[in-house]
Amino acid sequence: LGRPHLVHQAIVMFQKQALQNLEELDSACQAGSLEGIAQAAHALKSSSLSVGGRRFAAAAGEVEQAARREALDTARKLGGGLRPEFAVLSQA
């Protein structure tokens, strides 16, 4: 790419924001807020695509869609799987 420091910066920014979004997702799941779940999952999906995290984006998209369908239990279950996916993405 010619500017590896910019790539590194983008990844660090993604990781920091994703951790915040994961916290928001956890809070929304605990509160039973479908809108909060959908918003946090959408943010995770979008930001992960910007750093090439397609698998993580797909998982976050499933959480978002479950919340939009008002399937709270499914959204909570799928949302719980995002942290391990984030760990895998962060090590890549």
C-alpha cells in the first residue's frame, strides 16, 4: 500500500471503536433494547468492512437482522458470539 502506518492507524482505530460498540451491544442485550442491538451491530458491521473483516461483518449483520426482525433471543445469542469473532479478527 505504500503507507503502512496509515493502515496500522486504521486498524487501531477500528479496534478501539469496536470495543466500544461491543460494550454498547452488551448493554443493549441486557436491557432488551432491539434498537440498541441493531444500532451497535450495524456499527460493528460497517466498521469491520472498512478493515477487511468480512467474516466479522457477516456475523454482526446477522445480529442486526435478528434485532430488526424483533427476535431478541436470537439477537442476544448471536451477539454473544461476536467477541470471539472480534478476537480472531484482531489477531489477523
